[in-house]
Amino acid sequence: MRDRSWAPRSWVSTAAGYAAMAIGILDIVRAVLPAFRRSRVGEIAGFLPGTFTSLAQAVSLVLGVLTVMLAHGLRRRKKRAWRAVVVLLPLSVLVELLHSHRPFTAILSTLVFVLLVINRREFDALSDPRTRWRALWNLLVLGVLDIVIGWAVVNAHPLMIVGDPGAGERLQHVLLGLVGMEGPVSYSVERTADLVYYSLLGLGALTAVTTLYLVLRPERPVAELDPEQEGAVRELLARHGARDSLGYFALRRDKSVVFSPTGKAVIAYRVVSGVMLASGDPIGDVEAWPGAIRRFMEEAERHAWVPAVIGCSETGGEVWTREGRLSALEIGDEAVIDVAAFTLEGRSMRNVRQMVNRVERAGYTCLVRRVGDLTEAEKDRIRHAADSWRGTDTERGFSMALGRFGDPADAGCVVVTAHGHAGAASDGERGEGEGGEGEDAAGGGTGPGEDIRAVLHFVPWGTDGMSLDLMRRDHAADPGLNDLLIVKALQAAPALGVSTVSLNFAMFRAALARGERLGAGPILRVWYGVLVFLSRWFQIESLYRFNVKFQPLWKPRFLVYPAARDLPRIGMSALQAEAFISLRLPGTVSRRIRSLLPAYSRTSRIP
């Protein structure tokens, strides 16, 4: 029986994926460019499986696009992709024997087919979670590809085009050809006209068939945290939640969970672009962590997902690397404040003390309360104010954000509000300090939060701690308002039974701290300069500067990954999960689609 623990991708699936990609590209180029078909490279392409040189070039073009679409699935060991390829290869052999009389290509196709059949156990990965909205993306992506390739096909024979049709007429010819209609462009050679017609028709048919298949196939919605699982996670947090300040964020309802065989530990994760992304440490008994990690790795292996963890502690990183045979990279530090040791006295706290005093003199007041003590009307005002300050349709956060406010199940959370003069806009959620930029929208006047000018939201961290979830403020309010909120939260913490507070995460904090010091080496200074440059778009340096003002204890956080080659993919997936990169449809578009397709909106989520 095959070992189900995670292992690097085998050479068979990798070679098959790249071979399919190369074959598909050669088919497309050969079908589009006549010069390529007459070149020596074109002759070589005729000996590759999947290039049907004796058939109409339109068929070769469609098969090329289809092969390129299957290549990624083969590399990821997807069973559906393997099934499609082992169906196409025998067809390739049959076509070669009946039409081209080239036994070499048929023999090569047969050898590849036999190789795939022998290694069929390598291609056992299940398909990814899906909704029917994937059909929409298929239609959009292939539609754009059809237009690009179709434009190249129409213009690939300039000497055979009758007259001098303009760009508009050529584009019209492409669009009409994709639906099987003749366009305004004429060719002097009938064979060329047929080639263009059938190429465009084939592209359009491929797009229509694949889109229809995605619409009609059984739906497997993206897994979410169900009430029973949430209850089990809350029980583990009640017993072991003090181990990790990020533990409560496992209760995000857009995450899935995997439990250890004993049920004494759990790992929360989300699948993003083929990466199985966990955050923080496993929750539960440390002795049960290995069992949960093995289940996590087995699930990643079953689906050919890349396993990764962002923001785990040093202890968690050691267990992950040992049990999962993974590597770890320090990516930053979490700012943690000991409430008993915090004070505004002393020269090191002078700037914070002056800022807080100035803001209070401006007339701002703060309230620190448990969410469970708020009325529904107060929750609505705070929620609406925070949402209006966000400025975008996309809610940021994954590893250090709960993604909701005011839920009855979260009565133990703490909310800190500032009240004062009118204004609008915000600094965003957790991870954004003073001077935040990017997702905020400025405004003015009295907003939906009435006199609320800033909001902090903390989630429980065990029984005597809390962890910052949300930080938003009105941009029209006075600078330093976030400083005031944090100070008031720390001062009120003892009355709430809180002894430890986790603030923002500062990415690459150590490099920023050491890079500006006297004696920093050239490599460190270059890395420091790169981080400062990237801070123009990402709040790297500003978060460090904001956190360091409160004299926190720094606790390192790590990224756990399988291999260095996976880091770019994991990085992009993490940025997508945190919503710094969004592949979703704009909010106005998605709402419009929901209104047009109400039946889908009840069963699917707009991507």
C-alpha cells in the first residue's frame, strides 16, 4: 500500500505535465503560424504525441489548447487529468496510423501511454473543492484566449487576405467565427479560408463545451467550519487556548479543520490556489499535535496540495518540521505586551504619552467593553462604522483576523471604541497602524457609527489574554487615536482579567531593527533597503515603527514549507488568503450576478 504521508512530487507527474505543456504549445504555434509548419522545428513536432499533422490544423489547435489545460493537472497528479490524457493518447495513435502513416509517432505515443498506465498510482489526487462559479472563470479566461489566438489565426496569412480589411473587421471575423458564422474577411485560397473557419469554430466549441461541463457537473462546495466542528474547536480552545495567541482565529468560518485521531488536537486551514494553508499552531494537547499534523499531511497528499503553515510559533515550527518533514523560515515577530509591566512613565514612552495626552485634550473619550455586554444596536453601530471605514468590498485577513464582529458566540471578545469629532475613513484592520494606506477611503460628515471615530477588536487568548483582531479608525479624526485606544485597552485589561495582550505582527522585524543599526553588514543593509522600498505598498516598516513604541516583547513567527521551489507559490497564496491580492470579482459585479442568477447565489459563493 502506498505511503500516504506527504512526499515531493514524483518525476513521472512532473515530466508528464511539462511534456503536455510543450506538446500543447507546439500544437498551437504550429496551427497558427504557417512558417512554423514548414520549418525543421515543425517536422520535429510531428514526432510528439498529440500533434496530429495529417488532420486539419484546426483540430491540432483545439487539441493543443486542451493539452495545455491538462498539463497543470498532470503535474499535480490529478486523477481526472490522467484519465483525459490516457484517452487522448490512443486517439493520437489511431490518427497517426490511419492518416499520417508515421509509425514513429504512434510508437512514441504508445510508449507514453504505457508509461502513464504503469504509473497510474502516481495520479491519484482528488479534485479540488469547487463551485459552479468556476464555469464563469473558465468562460472568461478561455474567451480572452480565444480572441488572442483567433486574431493570430486570422492574420497569419496576410498574402491570402482579399483586400485590406481594418482591425474592426478582423476582430468581427474572429468573434463571428467563434460561434460558427462567416465574417467579413475573405481569403483567396479556399483551403486557408477553411482552416481559419474551422480553427475559430473549434476554439469556440471547446470554450462552450468546457463551460457547459463545469456548469452541469456535480458541485463540491468549498468546505467551511460547520457548527459541530466549531463546538469541538471551542472546547479545545477552552482547555488549551493559552498556548497560542492566534488560536481563536481558527474559528473563522471560511476555514476547514482536520482533527487528530484522538480528537485532542485540531488544525485549521484554507486551500488557496492549490496550497493547503494553515495558520498558527495546532490547537489542543501538544502530545496530540503529531497526529493532527499527520492527518493534515495525508489530506494534502490526497489532493496533491502543497502543505504550508504561516505564523506558527517556535514550538509549533519544531513539531511541524519534525513530523511533516518540512522546513521553516522566520518571517517576523509578534508584539506581545505584559500588562503588569506596561507603563507610560519613562523617557522611552515619552512620545506615546504626549500623543495620548494631546488626543485626550482634543476631546476624545474611550470605552472598553466585552462584546457580550453590548446591545444589538451598539453592535450594529460599531459594525457599520468599521465597515464604512474599510473602503473596499474585500475583508482583509486570514491568519490574524476573525472576519466577523458581534456574533453571539464571540461574547468574550473585547471592543475598544473612541468617541469624538465627526469624520470618516479608516486605517484598516489588524496589521495596520497609524498612517495606514491602501484600502481606506476618506470621507466626511457624520457616519453610520455616529460619534464613533475608531475601533479596536480583541479576541480571547486563553483565559487571561487577548489578541488584536481589528484596528480601524476615521481618517478625519486626529492622529494618534490608535495609540490612545491601545493605551486605554492596556489600562483596562486588569479589570477584565487580562494579563497579556498580543498586538500587531511585524514582518521581518529583526531585519528592520538590525539593518538600521551601526555596523550592519552590506547584505543586511541591502535587505533593509528592499524592505523599506516594499513598505511603499505593504505596511512593513510602518507596522514595526507603530508596535515598537509600546516596548513589547517580540515573539518570532515562522513560515513552514516543503521546499524552496514552493516558496513563490506559497507566498502568492498567502497574499491571496490575506486579501492583499484579490482574484475575486468586484463587489458590484458579483452582486449583479447574484441578482441575475438567484438560484446560484443560494448554493455557490462568488469567487
